[in-house]
Amino acid sequence: KAGVTQTPRYLIKTRGQQVTLSCSPISGHRSVSWYQQTPGQGLQFLFEYFSETQRNKGNFPGRFSGRQFSNSRSEMNVSTLELGDSALYLCASSWGTGGNEQYFGPGTRLTVT
Amino acid sequence: SQELEQSPQSLIVQEGKNLTINCTSSKTLYGLYWYKQKYGEGLIFLMMLQKGGEEKSHEKITAKLDEKKQQSSLHITASQPSHAGTYLCGAVGANNLFFGTGTRLTVIP
């Protein structure tokens, strides 16, 4: 069974731009969660989608948004990029919601200059 | 809000040595996950503990959950270079999983 895939793996953007990251979950998994990982803050929860609906949201500004499609694939968008948005963005898929056993993708490394 | 504190923050051991990593919660643990992460990569699921006193093993890695102490420990027996990486504990909170700050393990051949 294929694992969680994320595209692109690396991205360099300029302050003020916007970016869209993509995540394809494991086949059959209906929940996708997004996390931001930085050296200073560690791994922090962004939001979770289940059946195309946002179920949970972490403490991030509205510049961070996401969506999920009917095939469970998910995208997250960050608008008006700031230098502090440079991070490894990880998505994880699971069968159910609320912290169910999650399987992580390799991540997208975003650098904002 | 609940927090997870891991200790030690980093660990350097000689190959073949045993080691223990601890994860302590500020509140009652209702479930705890252990993950391993190679630098700059995704998290690899190791094991999940759900009941107090539960102990699970995978190859040379054993994890235990002490519900009363609100703590979990991860023990590696006869460490190998392949065990190197950052170990993260995660717990189920109000909004999905939240994680400890990680323990970086270096194994010297």
C-alpha cells in the first residue's frame, strides 16, 4: 500500500507571496492532518480534515487555510508569506479523526526569503 | 493546556549500549504515541500505548505507559547506528495530536 505523499518536497518563496502544498493520504484513509515543524516551536498542529470538512484547527492565523477533496486528497494554503513561515510542513493521514493512529508523509520544506 | 516534556533533549551513546527516553505529561494520558524522525523527514510510527501499565515492543525498542505517573518511557536495547534520529512522543489532546519537543539520539559506531 502506498504511503502518504506530499508535493512539492522543497519550495522557496518570497515574503508576501502565497503557496499551496498538496497531500495524498494512504488509500482508504479519510482524515488528513497538517502540522508545522520548526526548530523553535517543534511540531505544531495546524488543522484536520475529514470527509471534506475541517474538524479541528490549531492556533494559527487565518493566513493558513486548507481544504480536502472528495478523494481525500488535501491542500493547504499560506497567503502573504512571512519569514517565520519557513518550516517543514507535514501531513498525516488516518482512518478516523481526533488523533487516531496517524501516518506521516515526508514533508514539504518551505523556505521564505 | 496539556504539555509533553521529553528527557533528555539529546543523547549520545556508544553502539551496543542501552538507553531510555522519557515523556512526561502535565495531565492524564489517555493514549500515547511514539514516533521516530530522521532529520528533515516525516515521522515514522513506532507504537501506540493506550492503557496504564501497557508495554509494547518492536524489535529492540520497548515502550511502557505509566498512567499514574503520567509518563511513558522508550527503551532501546543494544543500540545500533540505525536507531539514530529524533524520537517524539505524541498524545491525544482536544485538537488532534500534540507532541513533545523530541529527543535527539546519536549512536556512535
